[in-house]
Amino acid sequence: STMAESTNMRLRLPLLCIILEVILIILFGALVEYNDDTHAKLWNANKSHSATRDDYENEFYYRYPSFQDVHVMIFVGFGFLMTFLQRYGFSSVGFNFLIAAFSLQWATLMQGFFHGMHHGKIHVGVTSMINADFCTGSVLISFGAVLGKTSPVQLLVMAIFEVTLFAVNEFILLSMLGANDAGGSMTIHTFGAYFGLMVTRVLYRPNLDKSKHRNSSVYHSDLFAMIGTIYLWMFWPSFNSAITNYGDPQHRTALNTYYSLAACTLATFAFSALVNPEGKLDMVHIQNAALAGGVAVGTAGEMMLTPFGSMIVGFLAGTISVLGYKYLTPVLESKLKIQDTCGIHNLHGMPGVLGAVVGAVTSALASPGFTLYYFYDVFADAETGKWNPQSRGGFQAISLAVTLGMALFGGLVTGFILKLPIYGAPPDTHCFEDGLYWEVPGEEEGHELNEVATPNEMEKLNS
Amino acid sequence: STMAESTNMRLRLPLLCIILEVILIILFGALVEYNDDTHAKLWNANKSHSATRDDYENEFYYRYPSFQDVHVMIFVGFGFLMTFLQRYGFSSVGFNFLIAAFSLQWATLMQGFFHGMHHGKIHVGVTSMINADFCTGSVLISFGAVLGKTSPVQLLVMAIFEVTLFAVNEFILLSMLGANDAGGSMTIHTFGAYFGLMVTRVLYRPNLDKSKHRNSSVYHSDLFAMIGTIYLWMFWPSFNSAITNYGDPQHRTALNTYYSLAACTLATFAFSALVNPEGKLDMVHIQNAALAGGVAVGTAGEMMLTPFGSMIVGFLAGTISVLGYKYLTPVLESKLKIQDTCGIHNLHGMPGVLGAVVGAVTSALASPGFTLYYFYDVFADAETGKWNPQSRGGFQAISLAVTLGMALFGGLVTGFILKLPIYGAPPDTHCFEDGLYWEVPGEEEGHELNEVATPNEMEKLNS
Amino acid sequence: STMAESTNMRLRLPLLCIILEVILIILFGALVEYNDDTHAKLWNANKSHSATRDDYENEFYYRYPSFQDVHVMIFVGFGFLMTFLQRYGFSSVGFNFLIAAFSLQWATLMQGFFHGMHHGKIHVGVTSMINADFCTGSVLISFGAVLGKTSPVQLLVMAIFEVTLFAVNEFILLSMLGANDAGGSMTIHTFGAYFGLMVTRVLYRPNLDKSKHRNSSVYHSDLFAMIGTIYLWMFWPSFNSAITNYGDPQHRTALNTYYSLAACTLATFAFSALVNPEGKLDMVHIQNAALAGGVAVGTAGEMMLTPFGSMIVGFLAGTISVLGYKYLTPVLESKLKIQDTCGIHNLHGMPGVLGAVVGAVTSALASPGFTLYYFYDVFADAETGKWNPQSRGGFQAISLAVTLGMALFGGLVTGFILKLPIYGAPPDTHCFEDGLYWEVPGEEEGHELNEVATPNEMEKLNS
């Protein structure tokens, strides 16, 4: 068979990894510098006389715990959530690991470039680490759509393009439109979902049912996936609040997300049982839809949404997510030819759009007398006096439209690039299968103790 | 078969979940408000002129890392600890998830109601989040006693009553008796354990041995359970110190708990090997008894117990816990008809009582000259000058008695309510079985790589 | 068979555990006191008048989140990383748990003794907790070399000696040579690795291939191991920065480690595919070599290494680690008779030495004009004006030599002590086997639902 058809990664993967990393290292050498809080000279220069207190004021102490929670979501949360497939656990955790490690470096450069250089240099610190992890999250959402149907080389190429477009879209929303999206309902979830859905649409495989028998879970793979789910669920309050302004906005965002997720979980269990003829719960729903509440308060969580409002949003998000898995996903596949392995449309797509709409409405409904306090710490122009709730809501809505456009267009182009027959993609007959790209161990020779040692032997050993 | 006998959840579970969540949302809308640290207006109004510093003083930065550790214990710790059963992993993690998500919302209301309303409103922030998680922990302890023998509807009903009584008991102990119990030896562990033991006593199943073959672990289920154990063990210092006063008490509590757990672990391994005829370690002991050291310093950990004292308490707790699993649990089942699936009496019951006694004794033994510093930050009345060690110790002891009474009475009533044949409880023949309430996937069709692709095919693909 | 040959732990393990814990408790009672930040009297005595602010300044709030991340690495990271063996999961997590719980107590005493007593007392608080966990990490690295070939009694005896020598070596490096090694490239990784390699050399088993069929992974055991890997990877920035000075050094260390690990991961995937004839990735490499980047910036991470420098170091570390697994480990076993179960030479040995060298070179290359700011917070003598980059680099290099000497000598002596036939070590035929020391459950009787309930029965139940 020709090179193009082969799935052998021996040259392709090392070559791509090494070239990418060498480019990254060169660009980091040329462009990246410590920021004021990580640079020994600058930090000391900016210190006031009471040195000890100042060290405690380093942003490290106020952002780093949030960063670590986000980091766990990216590597354990996303990685294990996708281990639900019976024979794709190595790839789920492993490729997640690879493309995340690449994306966070590339994102540091792209976001640094767009978010403002300092005398031609990109400044890094814990905030840039969080932002890079956020951008990485978007790539991992798209990974969920093409899970099991792509080679690691394809995934890295997808990450190159998606990270770049993510940074552009984020720049348009946050810097040009002045939108607010601290938890990324739009920038992360909507963008990642529709980008990934368009990619998987372009990569449509008419004969994917040849791998159907592997496109499902087994008992223990579902438990591994629950590790991912629970970590995502627990740390989502940290995710949404990680880069808000300090003080009450950060505190409030965590609180709102906590309640949204709790309400979402009850909705998920309710509708999962309701849509099943025997009233049985479906692990796919519990693993995914219970998280939709975090997605849906990614924009408005920072605002004065109240626990009451958060719970309503969370309940709605869980409901539409379960219904999406049950009724919409099969239609998307059969009618629109969108093969969405993890159902990211239900977990990130629809709840992301819901979150954007909730954010726009919450902004637009702000009452003038209350506005000064309300959005003081949330929207920059609230402070300057130019604040107008309706126009703010309008800009939020425009941001959603821009995000959808960027994602669909970017996914389209990227999809066609990924369609080139040079990446060693798996054949239709061998999707959802670790064995193509991994050394897979054999099975245990025998579980029973007496295959290892006869009871007599064992008795002797223990006497 | 009649509705009452059926285990079909299709109507019951959705109905209950939706009704409960709607009630919660309405009550939150009517009663719950942001507190000073989460409300944009109040936070800004209370700010001094140096705005930036104040934002750093938000309680979020001093409580939230502890909250996240507690959150991990509730959802990963408890959830995975109970996955040890061979075919009950979905239910262990899943029902844990469901009843925790409900309980934390309901607890916010109940605790807010009893711990003092502000002009008719319940104020929420990170401290209320920690307290709600604590109350949830108590429900999950009781879940351990009835694990495998209850439907999710029963569990939600149990949570409604247990959360309510927890809040009442906590109010009596902390507000009326002025007791100290930051890590909840009494309020959480003793209460949750004896409540659950009474419930399982009332729900006694004489024919449970029909499900005996499923009431045990397999190799990988024991490893999943160790995930729960280790997370509980690691984060217990955060649990016990999460709501202490700031400064030295919080620091000291974490330190004492750390040493208690370390000593407990050595006792657990020692006695686990000692009580086994072949000297083999038992996973049940390691998974559970090694945690008893955290339970047993839940009251005194905040006091000047010293690492020395903490290690003695931890060692004792591990010892009685292993001996309880080995010798007491079978007697409780055969003589007292208490079927305690997880052995919560050994992990939470006896160590909780031990912790309460240690707390009372430590309080009573406080030497007057040292008292001012000793309990300055721990007991409110130490500051007012009304402090009397003996009476303080007495109130601590009374608190234990009240807790036991409330738990046993509450468990009795709740048990009879749960006995009604309307909840779809599993029959004796189908306990400890996920298949009743979950869509359980089939097994892998073949592990061997050559069932997926013959070596020839694979070679071709990789050429 | 005689006592000496038996693997029965019934007397040996309990006796050793209880004696050790009793000794620990007595020594803690005699020697250990709360430090200023954990002691109620001292903390209050040192308070300025503005009591509330001071409570926020307790070191607890600035060190404890780092401590918890380190704690997770020690118990989950190391514990699960070693579960890759098919039938040694209980021992990997369990013995890791046991020897870590012992070592952290013993390390508190040993490090307290060497790092300076206060009026004859050892003062404890969160910094001593982190240091004790660090020392424990070193023991767990050595555990990796002898994994599967030792009894728990042997492991505890090894820990007694290794912790003691660790404290001596650490004292020589940090206090006598003034070396800098915040993340422990030398004190933790190099020391633990070469100590363990020497122990396993002395304990060489010529007939270990009798247990060869158990010295490999199965599908799910590799996934459990990935839990360990990912947690180590994510929290390594916290590990390296946990005990640096406050402010910019801590922040910078976390940042440098983050980039080093990301670059290391790409190198690992690249070389893992490259060294495999079919271009397939090897789980052994991904699980281990991807972490080498954290080890290799353990010394220089605190310095002004820059992200650029960190990425180069990480890339090199990943490369040599994969190549070590592929080409060096087999040679070490066949030529030098070093049976290194986990390949700690590749993950901790070589990357540790690389880290030490990078640290020495970075120190030596410091340009004088920049030095004042550069090393102000890193090296104590930078402040006193006695600073000389070349001599500093020299002392760093001497520290590496001392560490290697201490480790090899200590491992040699300890190895011979562990060779005594009194510890119940496993026979060559039963290495890598939980069944010797653990009650291992049987297998599930049948996965299929219809073995539990026939479809008819199930239908009736759900009707």
C-alpha cells in the first residue's frame, strides 16, 4: 500500500512533533518574556519598601489555585471523559495529552500576539497560563467530535489552525466588541463545538458503521469516563471564575456556577430516565449532560445572575442536552452527515449558545440605577460612564454571531486541509481502535489465583 | 406486577427530581441572596478607599481552595470509595452524584434558615458552600449503609429528611450548646453514621443472601475504590480545617489531621495483617479504616491537641476500625439485623464517637493559665471571660448525646417512611446490581488484537 | 518451610508497624512542637494590633494549596503510576500508601533534627509538611526500582534508612554547601533514583524471568497508571515551586516547569513513535518519559531560566528518557544486573543529573550586572554581596557529586541489610503478584446481564 494510505506514524508523527517544538522554542526565545510578577528584576523594581507584604501580593497567590483546577479539567477532565469507548482509552487520554501540550504553547504565542505585545514581547505569567489552557479546552472540544476517526498527526494539524482562529475570534470579541465572556460560553464552547462539528462534517465517513461494534462503551470504560465527568463538574466553578476580575466577581462566578451545575444534574437524571422506555438511566447522559450547566453560565456567571437565575439556566441546559443526545444526534448524523462521536453539540454547542443568549439578555436587562455597582467590575465601559445596557446586550449578541461564523468557516477550511490523504487517518474498518497507533498489551493470562500458584504452593509460601 | 413492586423509574424518578428542583428554584428565588463578599453593590459599598487591596481580602481567596478539596471528597471521594462492589459502580458514583447535587441545594436552605437569616434572607458565599457540602457528606455516609439496597427515589427521600435533621442538630450543637466541632466528628460523622444504621435496620432484608454473590468486589473495582480512599485521605486535612477560624486554628487543624491520618494508616496495615490467618492484607480495611484517623480528630483537631496527641488518636481510630470490620460487623448483622454494606459503623460511627470524646476531654483538660491563648480562636466564650474548661467539656459531651439521639430517632422515622412500597426498591434477589436502574453496556467482543484486525491486515495498514 | 522463607506477614508486618509507630509517637511527644504559625499562644503573641489582617498573613494561605498538590503527587501520582503491572495494583497503591504514611512522619523528625532545632524542639507547620512529603517522594522513587520484588516489611526498612540519609544529604547540600535545589533535581530525584538502583542491584535476582509473564501491563492497568502520570504532570509546577521563596521566584518556578513539561511531552511522543518499528506509541514512554521535564528543571526552575530555556531542557529530558527506556534499560539489566522495574533511571536518574547540571550551568553563567536582581531571592549569599556566579556554579556541581556518592553508598548498605532472609520477600516465581500479601477477590461470576436476571425476569421487574 502507498504511503498515503498507511497508518504508520514512524516518520510522520516524530517529524511533525519535532518541527513544531523547534519552531515553538525559537519563537519563545525571540518573543516571550517574564511579566512583572515572574521577573526577578521587574518584580523587585516595582516593589514598595515593605518587601514582605508585596511578595504576598504577587498574582500567583490569587490565580494559581484556579489555574491548577483548570489544568486538571484540561488533562484529567477532557482526557478521561473520552475514555468511554471500549478500545480507545490510550488514544483518548494520550492524544488529549499530546494536543493539549502542544496547544498550550502555541496558544501562549497566538494569544500573546493578539492581546497586546509589550515592546514587541509577549509577557507570560499565571494569567497567560490560564488563557492558554482555555484555548486548549476549545481544541479538545473539537477533538470530541472527531474522536476515534483521526490520526494524531491530523489532530496536531487541526490544533494549529484552531488555536490561531480561537485567538483571532477572542480578540474580536473581547478587545473589539468589548464583550464579556469570562467562562467562555462563546469563545471556548460555542467556538470549539461548531468548529469541530464542521470538521467532522467535512471528514464524513459513509462507511463508518464498519467500526460500529467498537463505537460503544464497556463497563469499566464507563467508570473511567466518570472520573473525567466528575472532575469537570467539580472544578467548573474554578473554570468560569479563573480570569474574572478580583474580588466579588470571581467569588460570585464560582457560586453561580456551583448552583447551575447542581440544578443541571437533577434535570439530567430526570430526563435520562424519562426518555428511556424502561426508565433506565443512560451513562452517556450522566457523563455529559450533567456538565451543560457549567457551559451555560460561562458568560453570565460573572454578572448578578443570582443563584435563582443560575439554577434556572442550569436546569434548562441539562434538559436540552439530554434531549439533544436522545433525539437530535441521530438526526444530525442521518440527515446532516455530522458524525459527532462525543455529542459535543449537546454538551458544548447548544448549551454554549444558550449561555451566550443568557449573557446578552442579562446585560440588556440591567436596570440603570443598579448598573454602576452591577457591572462596575465586569464591563470596562461601565466605569467610564458610557454604559448602556441595551447596546451592551447587543454587542454580546453580535459576539455570538461572530463566533458562530468564525467557527463554521474555520472548521470548513480546516476540514478540507485534514481531508488530504497524507496524515495516516484510520480506515473506516479500524476506527475507535487503539491498536493502530499504540502498542496494546495482551490480556492477563489468568485471573484466578490458582493459575499463578496452586493452593498448595500458596499454603507453603505462607506457612 | 403492580406499580408498587416494579423497579421501573420512568415516572417516579423524573417526577421527583423535577418537583424537587422546581421547589428549590422557587425557594431560592424567594429567600437566597448574595452575601457581602459575592454581591457587587455590597462589596463595593463596604470597600475602603484602597480598592485593590480590598479585593484581595475577599473571603474567596482564603476559603475557596479548602472548598474545592472538600468538593473533591464529596464527589470523587465518597463516590469512588463505594465503587468497590463488582456490579454497582454506575450506581455508586451516579447516585452519589445525584443525591449530593440535590443535598447541597437543600442544605443551603436548611442551614441558612437555622444559622440566622438576614432580614428574612439567606446569604450565600463560599462558607455556605462548604457548609452545604459538609451536610451532604453526612447524607453520603448514610448512603454507605444502604448501598445496593435502595432505589434512587428512596435515596432522594432519605436526603430530604436527613438534611433537615442535620441542620436542626447542627443548630442545637453550635448555636445553643456552643459546642465546637469544626471537622464534624459529631455533626457529620456520628450523625450520618447512626442515622444510616437506623435506616438500614428498619429496612432489614432477611433474604439479602440471595444477592450475596454480588455483594463483593473484583480486582478492578477495588482499584477504583482506592481512588476514593486516597482522595479522602489526602484532603481530610482540608475538610477538618475548612471552616475553622482564620489563622493559627486553621493551620493547626490541617497539621493535626495530617499526623492523625499517617498514624492511623500504620495501625490499619498492622491490624489488617494481624487479624488474617495468613497475614494477608484486606482491601476493605485499607480502603476504609485508614480514614478513621481523619474522623477521630474532627472535633479536637482545631484545639491544641499537638501532633503527639493527634497520632495517638489516629492510631486508636485505625485499630478500632479494623477490629470493627473483622469482629463487630458480622455481629451487628446477625444479632442486631443491621446490614451495613460499607461498614460505616467502623469508619464513621465508632471513630466519630471517639472524636467527640477526645474533643470533650481535650476541652475539659485545658489548664486555666493557658486557656486564654489556647481557645481564644476556637471557643467564642473563651474571649468573653466566661470560659470554664470543665463546663465546656460537659457541653461537648452533651452534644454527643444529643447527636446520637437525633440520629437514631431521625433514622427510625425516615426508615419507616422509606419502607413504603412505592419507591421501586430492588427485590432481595437483585440487590447490588446496576442493571435495574441503568443501561449497562455489553462486554467487549474480543480483547485480542487479532479479533479486530488479523496480523496480516494490521501489517498492511502499517506498511 | 522455615520462618525465613515464608512470605506470611501475620507477625512481621504488624510488629514492625506497631513498633515504628510507637517510637514515632514517643519521639513526637518528646521533640515536636507547633511553630509560630500553628501555635495559638505564639501566633497571638506575635500578632500586631490589627488582628484580622494578621490572620490572613499566616503562611497557611500561601503554602497550603501547594502542599495539597504535592500531597496528591505523592499518594495518587506515585501510587497509581505504579499500577501498570497486571496483577500488582493493590501492592502498588497500597504499599505506596503505607511507606509514604510512615516516611512523612519519620522525615519530619529527621529533617527537623538536621535543619535546626529550636531550644531542643522541632517546629512543625505547612513548610515541614511539604518537606516531609518531598523526602517521602524520594523513597517512592526507590520503590519504583524494586517494585514487585519486595515485601512490605522490606520496604519499611528501606524507608527507615533512606529517609535518614536523605536528611543528611539535604543538610549537606542546602546548609553546608549553600546549594539551591527547590524542586529537588538532586536531593529528591537523583538521590532517590541512584539509591534505589543500588538497592535493586544488591537484591539482584538471576531467576526473575520465572515471573516474567506477570511483569507487564494489561489494558486497564495501563489506564490506571495514566491517572498517576497525568496527576504528576499537572501538579509538577506546584512541586517545584512549593518551597521556593515567596513572590516572583515561586511564580517563575511554576511557569518554567509548565513549559518544560509541555515541550517534554512533544519530545516523548516523537521519540516513542520513532524508536518503534511500526511507529506505534508505547505506553511505558508516555507514562514516564513525559514527566522527565519536571525533574530536569527541579534545580534551575527557580532561576531566570526563561520559558525558552525551560523548553529546551524539557525537550532534552523527554528525549533522553525515551531513549533510556528503549536502549539503556535492557543493557543495565543484562550487563550491570540492575533490574529496574519502573525504569526510574530514565525518569528520575538521568533527568535528575541533567537538572543538576542545568542548575550549575545557569548559576555559573549569571552575568554580574544582572545578579543582584536575578538571584536576590534564590541564593542567600546573593544578598550579602559575597555572590560569585562561578563559585556558586561550582558548589552546585559539588552538590551533585555528593548526592551521587551518598545515594550509591546508602543504597549499597541498605541493599545488604534488605538481603537478610527475614523479611518475607517473594520468591522468584511469585514476583509482581498481589496474591502473596493481599486477599485478592475472585472474578465476577458473569458480566452478562442475563446471568443476573433473565430478560423475562428483568422485564417483569421493570413493568
